[in-house]
Amino acid sequence: MKLWVNEIFYSVQGESSHAGRPCIFIRLTGCNLRCPYCDTKYAYDEGILLDMAEIRKSIKSYQCHLVEITGGEPLLQSPTRYLINSLLDEGYEVLLETNGSLDIGKVDARCHRIMDIKLPSSGEQHRMRWENLDLLTPRDEVKFVMGNRIDYEYAQDVLARYPFLLDRPQPPIFSPIFGLLDLKTLAGWILEDRLKVRLQVPLHKVIWGEQRGV
Ligand code: SF4
């Protein structure tokens, strides 16, 4: 069984409740969406075909037990879920970054799924698969990536429609688009509205900026 892989690297996790932890990243090729602010456009088409054994061999050298499968959109390739199963069976802690438009139901529930809820700046908000919200486990997290006040208010509307998102073990993540919305502005809005969310500082961008593969 093979997967198109864009890159594999070892770095510090920049997002979610796992931010700050050393982590191996497996970035898979391909995405079904086209968000204008996307910072991984190079993953749309670039990649090499690797089998599961080659992927496992490659990550073993890092001596790290936290692995994130990201993209692109990892669920676009059907063997992704088998990779997740096998890594979990080997004792890895596995995170999956997914854009919310595809069915997360077939992903092993031991995996920590970090799911986007797309906002108007993405131009892809209509692609959201809302049924995914019913499939979230206590391990999973939802993330709103926002570039302006319109996005912020849209996210508030989503939370009003699905209030259980505010009562999950991990609060919803509000993450600014680097270069479009500054942290101070977003922090001010969150405090003013007394929102029970997590302000996400994109840690990897603070450390490395737009540098790729770190
Ligand atoms: S879903 Fe993610 S990878 Fe795909 S276009 Fe949007 S930001 Fe880029």
C-alpha cells in the first residue's frame, strides 16, 4: 500500500493543545480545497510515492513518538487511515490535521483529529462536512483559522449553532492567519466577548516564519 508523500520532517508542533512538543510531520500530497491564504501550496502536486514500510523506516530515525499526518488534505488518499492504524499499533501518538470537508468517521478513534471549520476568508466554508461534528471524540480538537472580523463573527455563529463545541475537553482554537490578523486584535475580541476558546499563537511561524520543512 502506497501514499504520495510531500515531505517528512522533525520539528516543534506549532498548533493545537500539543503546541511546543517535538513532533515528526508526515505531509501528504494533494488537497481538495484552495484556500487563498494556504501556506502549503507546494503540497498540492509535489510528492513521491512511498510504501508504508518506507514511511515507517524514515520516521524511526527521529526517535520521537509523536507523529502528525498533515497535508494538503491527508484524507484525500484512502491508504492514510491504514498508515494511522499501523502507527498507533506501533505505539506512536498520532495527530491528524484535516480540513473538515471529508468524512473523519473511518479514522481510528485513538488518533487525535484536529479539524478545521473553514471560514469566509478561505472561500471554502460551503465545503464543510457538518456531520463530522457528531463524530468528534474527547481527543479531537476543532480549529477556526481567521483573517478578519467577518471570519471571527462567522466562527461565533458556528459556536452559537453548535454550543457543545464549547463544552469539550479541548476548547475550540481561534488561530489568526499570519500577516492578515494580528494576535493582539484577536486577543482583544476574545476577551471582550468572554469567549471560552483557545487563542492559538502559530508557534512554528513565530520561530521560523515562512521557512519550509521545519
Ligand atoms: S485546506 Fe489546508 S492545505 Fe488545503 S488549501 Fe486550505 S489551507 Fe491549504
